[in-house]
Amino acid sequence: MNRLATGLMLIAVSALFVGSAIAQHADDHHHGHAHAVDRTATDGAASTTAFREINDRMHADMDVAFTGDADIDFLKGMIPHHEGAVAMARVVLEHGKDENVRKLAEEIIAAQEAEIATMRAWLAEWGF
């Protein structure tokens, strides 16, 4: 099988899995297995305001001046991306109630803060 055919087959299989997951999520939500929270009433929620501000800042900060060096450009873009994830996780710790989500948020903070430190150290070592 040539590369194109293999690639197309992988895309088709991936689409099947993604479609199945989306359908399952929709079915779970419809049958009350998802959180029983009205997710449409979010405009005044403090967490929603925080998430929107974080997303705006993260996307603005990810608009980096590219250097043409894939390694440097990757790190420069990933730092604000990870900072956004850490900030979002902190919102969950402040407002979230589900213990599994809170535990995941704590894990994300620890892992991504360590990765941010590594990326900053590499950029500093390379003069950026």
C-alpha cells in the first residue's frame, strides 16, 4: 500500500473513532449521564469570565514572531499555550467541584509548569 493510501486509511479510521466518541458523548448527555448542569447559562459565571480572559490572553501571546527555526518557534508558541493551560487549571481549582477534574487540574499544573521551566531554560541557553 502506498503512502497516500495508508494516510487516507488512517484518516478514515480516525474519523470513525472520533465520530463514535462524539456520538457516545451526545448520547450520554442526552440520557443524563453527563453533568446535570445547564451549560448554556454561562455568561455570568465567574469561571466563564476567567476562561474567556485566559483564552484571549493565551491566543494573543501565542502570536509570536517566527524565526524560521522550528525548535525555537515551537517553544515560543508552546510556553503561552502551557501558561494558558495552567491558568485554566487554576480556575478549576477555584471554581470546580468534581474531584477527578480537580485532580487532573493539579496534575496539569505540575507537569506544565515543569515543561515551561524547561522550555524557558532552553530558549535562554540559545539566546532567546
